[in-house]
Amino acid sequence: MSKIRKSIYTAILAVIIIALMFFLEANKFRFGMAYTVIQKGLILSVVAVSMNLVTGFTGLFSLGQAGFMAIGAYVTAIFLIPADGMAEVYYISGVNPSIMSFKYWLESGPAWVQSMYPILALILGGLVAAVFAAIIGFPVLRLKSDYLAIATLGFSEIVRAIISSPQLDTITNGSYGLKKIPGFDSLFETFAIMAVCVLLMVLLLRSTYGRAFRAIREDEVAAEAMGINLSRHKQMSFIIGSFFSAVSGGMLAMFMRSIDSKTFSVSLTYDILLIVVIGGIGSVTGSVIASLLVTASKEWWLRFFDAPLYIGNFQVPLFRTGFRMVIFSVILLLVVLFYQRGIMGKNEFSWDRLSLRVRKLLGGRKRGAKNAR
Amino acid sequence: MTITTLFQHILTGISLGGAYALIAIGYTMVYGILRLINFAHGDIFMMAGYFMIFSMATLPWQIAIPLVCILTVALGVAVERAAYKPLRSAPRMSIMISAIGASYLIQNLATYLFTALPKAYPEIPFLKKILHIGSISSSLVTFITPVLTILLVLALMFLIHHTKVGMAMRAVSKDFETAQLMGIKLNNTISYTFVIGSLLAAIGSILYFTDRMSVTPFSGTLPGLKCFIAAVLGGIGNIPGAMVGGFIIGICETFLVAFGYSTFSDAFTFILLIIILLFRPTGLFGEKMTDKV
């Protein structure tokens, strides 16, 4: 396919996406489900790509995403809850005075700075998580595959336990969680933040650092022999991945408007792992596509699994609350067992590949029709 | 803290540690043979709790306990056959993801079948009898657990060192391929490992939940992770080591809770894991392992 044609297609796709967003923004209430699902899918795609960066591209099997998301979410939430709503949120044990004075200082800033606060909050959340990642990464990244998985999983549980502990009641509101978090203004805002995050990660992966990450994934010893500093690159990938996980956690807090420590349990990490596996371990576009698809099917298309289903007067016995999640875990297992490359494998989206696929599909159908005759 | 409360805490800790030890053995055996963290092991342990609830609803405990053991073993072997066997030669990460998938499936299945609300664990009357020794008083299960654990470990050691199945297990854990060349049936041996691990998990779950009164679909996750750490602490692949690790973690946890740091008792276990892996990756009793390139 010629270059011009490809860029025309890309432009058309971009126009379609923008038009779709305009349409959804205008008809927010009529298509409420699609609106929420796309928004959540965009948010999860940030953390899915970041998990892919660490797990798929660098080969570090880290299961700490939920913990970093929790850090990002809590920092963002505390930053953004309006100062006069704080007393109502922390109605049980009161607010820590230094947080309160910080909030008053924030609200005294000029208006144009205040309009930047959501972005600043997300970045601050990411930075805090990155500091934590640097601290735990130093000992943890020396571990090999499954030990690393258990240690990071443990870290994420520790974060959750500390957030909900009564000692931190005045900061994180303990087990009551935070509410009244201001949300996104529009779908564009969500999309723009997501696009910037993913773009930054793609640029990183295309740089020499990204190539070094892939070399480490393929063969650590060979990579080291070629002069790649293993611990520095692993540390870097882990810290950057954690930063973006936390940004995604902050976005999730803004999306959900209220969070508590239970939101960030191990099953959140497993959900993201499901997205990464289905999208293809080692494919950024795969992760983005899969997070939209998985979120849509989970929250919307497959909802019917959870509701009682009647055919005539007969109630189908399996359909009730929780069945959806059973189906999802079966899908994860089936993909791992029988279709390990997921949607995209290690490839990225390209028009050439798509046209090849389409042509194959059409050709196959024609031949099939001939045979049928 | 008086001497009596001190002893009381030690006793509780040893009892908790005994249950942990039984679960940790399951991890250590599977890791020893497959080099795989059986993420689903904690959930198999949790399902054993549910099996007990439902069998005790209609049956007397004398029949219920063997039934629970059989069901748990069946579940453990089924997980191995469905999720691990097809991936014997796959890259390590796929096997790990498959293990996580199995754990996720069992949890979601339990939520679906039994709802996420805690279900009351049945009382086995004779285990709950209160005993008094000197000034210490506790239910019988607290006294039985450590004794039973040690007996089971002795029996297991005998099995591994003095029977043919045990010899096959040792061979497979040393070298997959050579063992196969020697005529050892790989899949059978691995299944036996899962049988033993799940059986011990079932017994451990009876002892663990009798003291805790209720089961939820997520009550296997944290004990599972802790028991894996116990296995690492004792030296992975080493059965008496896993027992000692279980006891150490049980006692430490009980004391942390007694001093009022219950929120941090979980955190402590993971910090312990990181410290062990950094300073003594082979655990307390593990053999020295060399990495092959």
C-alpha cells in the first residue's frame, strides 16, 4: 500500500474518532453506556500499556499495578477534592491540618493555575508512585520471574493495607474511602491525557532505551554482554511503568468520583493482566484495543450474563450475579492455553497488515462460496 | 505481658503456624517439581472450606472430613490437568499467567456459587472443646494442630524417602528429562504431587477455619501468599523447611496482632520475603542452586 494512501486512511480514522467523540459528548445522556465504557476503557488502556511496557517489553513479570494505581488515585483525590468539601468527606476522624492548609494554599492560586490542577494532580500522583517504585525496585528487581511477581503482588497488598489502616485515618480516611472527587469535564480531556501518556510510552519504546528493554526481555545474559546496564534499565522501565499506572489510577479516581481501598485489590491487577494477555503481550495497540473491548464487554455487552434470562417461561439456570466474571476468567484461561498471541501478538497495528487480513478474509469467503456451489 | 498471656500467644501462634505449614508444603512440593508458583493453591484451600460447610450441612463430621479431602484432591488434580499440563513446554510467563487465571477462575466461581458474603464455618464439636493446661486454656484444635502437622510431615518424609512414588518425585524434581528417560511417568508423578499438596491443604483448611468461623471467596488469597513466603523462608523444595517457615510466620503474625499492629502483620510477611530473597535466596534450609544459562 502506498504511503499517501496510508496517511489518508489514518486521517480518516482520526476524523471518525473525533466525530464519534463529538457525537457522544453531545448525546451524553442518550448513549450514557457507550460514553462511560469508552471513558473507562481509555483510562484502563493507560495502565494496560504501562503493564505491557514492564511485563511485555522488558520481561519483568510485575503484579504491583493495583498498588501503584492506589497511590496515584489517593494522591489525585486528596489534591482535587474541594477544600470546603473536605470536612464532609473526613466526617469520622477529621482532616490532617497540614493537608488542610495545603488545600487552602492551593485554592489561593490564580485561576489559570487552578484550571491546570487535574493535570498537576495526576502528575504528582505519578511522581509519588515513581518514588515508591524506585525505593522498592532497588531490592525487588534483583529477583527472578516468579519471585518478582509475588514480591510486587505483596507490595500492592501492603499499600492497600496501609491505606486502609486506622493510623492513616486523617490522610486517607481509612476504610471509608474518599468521595466528592471532581470528575473529567469531557471525553476529550480523558482522551487527550490517555493519548499523551500512550504516545510518551511509544516514544520511549522506540528509543534506544526501548530497544534495550526488548533485548533484556529476549536474553538477559546476551543483553548484558552487549553492554546494556541491566539493573539501570530494569529500574527505569519499572519506575516509568509505575508512573503511568499511577496516572491511570488517578484518572480512575476522577472517573469513579469516589474510591476506597477495596477498589485496588489484587483482582484489579488481574483484570489488567487479562487485558494485556488478550491484546497481546508486547503490543501497545493490542493493549489499547483490548482495554476498550474488554471494558465494553464486561460493563455492557455481557451484562446479560448477570441478569436472570428467560426463554419463554423457562428461566435459564446459570444466569445470575457473578456469572459474567466466571466467563471472563474462563476466557483468560482459554486465551493463555490455546491462543497465546492474543489479538495482536507482538505486532503493532498497521494498514498493511489490516488490508492483508481483509483480503485473506474476503478471498477465503469467495473460495468458500465457490465450494458451496 | 504476663507469662500466661505470653504462653497463650505462643500456643495460638504455633497452631496458626501449623495450618500455614500444611499449606506451605503444597507450594514447596509443586515448586520443587514444576518450578511454578501454584497461584491457585490458596484458592483450593478456600474451596476446601466451602466443601466442609456444605458436607457438614447434611453429614456427620466423621464422613464429612474424608469427603472434603477427596473433593479437594479432585479439584487440585483438575486444576493441574486443565491449566498446567497443556503448558509443560511453554515459556515461564505463560504458565504463570495460566496459574493466575486458574486462581481467578476459582475465586470468581466461588463468588458466583456461594456469593461474596461470609458463610459460617461449621463447628466440629470435639475440636472446639475447651482444654485447660495449668493456667492456659484453649480449644482442642489449638493443641491438635501442631502435633498433627508434625506427624503429617514425618509421614510425608517417609513417603518421599522410602517409597517408589517418593523416589520418582525426587528424580523429577532433580531433572525432568532424565527422569523421563529412566521410565518415570512424568504426568503421574506430577499428579501425585498435587494429590498430596491438596490433601494437606484440605486438612490445613479444616484446622485453620475452625478457629476463624467464616469463609469468603477471598479468604484464600492472603493465607496463600503467606504460605508461599513460608515455603521460601524454609528453602523452596524443602519440606521440613516449609514446616519451620510456617511456624515462624504463624508465631510472628500472632505476636504482631497481640501488640496491636494487626494491619501491618501482612506487610511484615512481605518485607520478610524481600529480606530473605536478598540475603539468603535459598531460604533457611535450602540447597544451593546454580543458575544455568
